Amino acid sequence: MVRIFCLNTGSSKEFQEGVTLGEIAGEFEFDKPYDILAAKVNNVAQGLRFKVYHSLDVEFLDYRTYTGRNFYCRSLCFLLYKGVKDLFPDSRLTIRRPISKGYYCVVDKGDGSTLSEADVDAVRARMMEIVDRDIQFRRHEARVEDAIKTFSALGASDKVKLLQTCGDVYVTYYTLDGTADYYYDELVPSAGYLKTWSVNIFREGILLRVPDRHHPEDLAPFFGQPKTFEVFRETHRWNGIMGLGHVGDVNEAILSGKASDLIQIAEALQEKKIVQIAEEIERRRRDPDNPVRLVLITGPTSSGKSTFCKRLSIQLKACGLHPLSFSTDDYFVNRLDTPRLPDGSFDFDNFDTVDHDYLQKDLMKLLAGEEVEVPEFNFVTGLREFNGKTLKLGDSSVLLVEGIHALNPRLSYKVPAKDKFKVFINTITSISLDSHNCIPTSDNRLLRRIVRDFLKGAFTARETIANWPNVRRSEVRWIYPFQEEADVLFNSAYLTEFAVLRTHAERILATVPRNCKEYSEANRLLKFLHYFVPVSDKEIPMNSLMRGFIGGGNY
């Protein structure tokens, strides 16, 4: 017998060895408004078919949890692939990236024709049929060599390259009614769990829509995000030019000694974009009718705002302008006046953390030509200080204001729109593990933040992971609503980013204790990072955006 302690109920029960998590879930009575999709077993995510042979702690999860959503969405991607493959046997489905509260996908039917509404209707009907039949996702463990043969026979070169370069001995892949596919983590037991979804024509492809995270019985609301989509398409086009469609391609290039070239190309592309932004600001600044004098720079945490601001300042100087800058962080209210979260901890990402009325008064004075003493926030004492730093705009000056709330209209509503140029920075991950495993944008930033916080001695990996859900909630409320209002979007994602971060992140994530709930996320990230061939950071330039997270930079 094994004893299972259920964290959902705070109670224990005994079961026969070999019982599955799905069977155990039915024996514990707790509120289950939605299907149980997964579980954490001793703080490690597992599928419901996981068999138990030892006494364990178990927490059951539904779609409202991050792990539950991941299980659901991965399974839904397989369902879409199966539907497309059954109707168009020679087709190729590429799941490009999460966007507009869904997954943007491209279908090459294999016959040269364009995907039509009728085609999408047929795919949707086939998917519904599989759900109605509740066909199982079957899990297979195989030696890597055998899995490579399986996917080679299917013509899935992206998966073959990934498996050839990941360093595993055994891997797990899945089949759905005879169709094989590979996913880097677990799936739900069967298609019958996938009750809420939709497939619609979207731009040049289709959008696989997923449930709302708070109300899984409803679809997540659709947001067009045209500017975000264009940034993604531009980056994807450059990857295509370099022949780097997936992680396996990047790994092969690194193993063949091309890491330095990849780093230099990534840096050149980012610098090219910064130059273009600087030239547009110069053009707007010299417009005699509507001269831009205020540049607002924002983005979510760990998107590279501070380093971008400094690099943009250099390019603006090269354009003959005189940039001045400050951060909204320097206008933080004193720490004791900071808004708090429901648990009583400080809510540092809340808009009211910034003394926005005071900041706007200084903005108006500066734009009126006055000299202003701007504050500097002391993060050690938690107090705003005045240390003699003054700013005054001259004839060729442009003021750069950087911070997570810089695009919030309440911060600068007194400044006429014609005087403002707005920049939004994000990490729009353009590369995927393979055709069906895209990388969440938030994983970029979380790994950046874990490494930066640890190297600066600010927070442990456990503390950063524990606070991440609060950070993400604040971003959804305070930052992302203004993304599409920007004049320009800058993508700070870096082609070899995960390969470089791996060399730092693995040892840092290893410090998270197994007996805490944060270990689940640390374990997931470690599993994810192992797909990337590591690259030393020695060739990362001193002015690189990456230096803001791994240290050793000029800024």
C-alpha cells in the first residue's frame, strides 16, 4: 500500500501500488468545478496516467493553473495536427507562436493551394469527431535512435534535428489514433478533455483559440494585435533567411562552430532596428509643425528597457540630437506608501507605485524649458532622494522616459500626443523547439530575471519564481493593454538567448529546494533548457541587451 497526501484537501488516503493519479483524484473530495488535467507529484508536474508506487504528496490541477493550461494547450495542438493530417496527408502544420489569445498556425496543404474557409470547417469537424470519440493520447518511451527513425519516416526533419542535438538517451513521444508527434512535456489523457476551443482563418494561416484562463468554459477574448504580429513576422523572416527555423537548426549551427556568427548577426539585427528607431525620432523631432520632444519607452519586466534606452541615446547622439533621460522608477513613492497585494506584500508593479502626479509636473516643466531637479530612488532605504541631478531641455534635446508604466496615458495625459513618441519593448520569441512546440514569450523573460536577480544578489531563484505570478498579473493589467498603442515595437528576443542563458541558469535553478512548490517551475525550466546546446557568454558584446541580465556590460 502507498499513502497519498492530497494538498487539495490536506488529508491522506491509502491505495494499492500501481494506482494512477487519475484514479486517485476521484477518491478525494474537493471542489472540482473544472476537469482535473494534471497533478504535481512531490512538486513535479505529472500526467494523470502516472502510476504511483511510493507514498507521495499530490496536488491536482485544472485549467486555471499554469501547469494545467500547458497540458491542455499542448494536447490541443496535437489535436489540431491530427485534424489537419487526416484531411491533408501531405500537409505540413507549423504552430508559429501564441498571439491574440490563441496560437497562430500556418498550414501548407502540400498541393500548392491556399487554405480555405471550407478547409478550416472540415478540420474543425474532424477535431470535434476525435473529441466526441474521446480518443486517447498514447505515451511511448523509446530510445532516441528509434524515435529519430520514427520521425525521419514522417519527414519531420525539425524533430529529428532536435532529438539529435538534445543529448537524451530515451525520449517520450505520443500517438493519437495512430498519428505520432513529439511534445517536450506531458499531455492530458484523452481528447475528450479538450472541450473548449475553436479554429478560425487568421491572416495567412489559422488561429487556434483556447479557453479563458479564469473561465475555462469560455473562449479567451480575441485581440487582433496587428503591430505585435508584424514584429513577429519580421523576425521570423530573418530567421528564414538564415535557415534557422527551429532550435535543432540553431543547435546544429552551434555544434558546427558558428555560434560567434549567430551572436554577431543577432546583435547586428538589433542595432539596425535601434538605428531605424533613432532616425524616425530624429525625423519627428525636426518636423517644424509637430516636433517630438518626449520619447516614452516601456515593456514588461526583463524585456531590456534600460539597456535599450542607453543604446537608443547613443544613436540619437549620432543623429545630432541631445538625449536626456530618467526612469519612472526614480519617482516611486516611499516604500511604506507602496500599494500592497492581498497577502500584504508590496505590489511594486502597481501603477500607483509611481508618484505619477509629481512625475507629470516635472515633465510639463521640462517641456516648458525649465530646469528641474529630478529625484533618484534609493532601493536600499526605500526612499526617494534628491541628490542634485538636474535636467533642462535645449534646442536639440529629446527627453527619454523609461519604465514599465511609461505608456500608461495617465502618466503623461497633459502632454499633447503630437509631442510624444512611444516605444514598446517585448521578447517576441520567434524560434520554436520544432514545428509543434513554440516557446512562450514569458519563459524568455523569466529566465532572464532569474539569472539577473541571482547574479545581482537581489533574490534567489526560488524567490523570483514565487513572485512571477504576481508580476504576470500586473503586466496583463498595467502594461500589455498599451502595447498596440506604441509608435514602434522593438523585439529584444535573441537568437542564441537560451543557449547563453543555459550556462548561467542551470546552476542557479539547481539551488531551488525540492521540498518547496517553486521546485515545480524550476524543474520545468531545467527540462526545457536541456534542449539547447550551451554557448559561452564570452563573445556577447559589452553593450548587448543580454548583458543587462548576465552581467559584465558597459551599462
